[in-house]
Amino acid sequence: SLEGQTVSTEPSAAVCAVVGLAGPYDLLKGYQNTTKQNAAEGAAVRSMLESFLGGSPEKVPDAYREASPVTHVRKGSPPMLLVHGTKDTLVPIEQSAFMEEKLREAGVEVDFLRVEGGTHDDFGPGFDEAMARLLAFVKKHLQLP
């Protein structure tokens, strides 16, 4: 019985679904992988990470760990759609593959769309499929008509 209890009609602020587009999910691995990028791109990524986190992983390892989404994956985390281009050189697709692995290990619903030939800022011919999957995922988890 709800007699005497207040029932909230306010919408919840809880995250009910996440869409990740070519995301960096493990910042330590991202920093380490900059040696595999071309020199200018690798230097730019290191500079961005160091500026954002206050130094290199050797100086501030806790900042890298805490800022990495993979650190916060737990059973009960919201479902996640990962979309990543196979030719992304700025954020390698391995970032999404690792996130998918962590989500599955935690028993979290995950869908991973690898966009063949897609880069970090252009999914090319895979754009329409990516947007259709994104829309279907959002409609399902937000219970939209």
C-alpha cells in the first residue's frame, strides 16, 4: 500500500543507456598507444591527455584510471552501444573492443558496431547504418515511440 507515502512523478536522473562514438575508454592504454600513431597525431593526443589530466601517466596514474570509463564498468551499468570506425587512427578501434570486453565481463548489455572503413570523424558509407542502429538503440532503451 502506498497510503501515506509520497510518490514522485519527476523523471529519474539515472542514465538508462549510453552511446559511445569512437570513444577513448582506457586513457592509460590510449596514452601508451600514441607511439603507434604518426608522430604529429601521437604528440597531439599525449598533449591533450597531459593537459586534461595534469601530467603523464607516470606522474598522475590515479587521474588516468579515474578518468577512464572502463574503470567504472559495474554489474548494473546501463546498456551501451559502441560505434567505431575500423580506420580510426586518432582513437584506435581497440578502445571500443576493450570496453566491449569489460562490459560483457560485468554482464552489461552491449552492442558493438564496427564501421568498415570509418575514420574518427567520418563513418563514410557506414554512416546510414550507424545512425539507424543508434536510433533503434535509443528508442529501445528510452522507450520512445
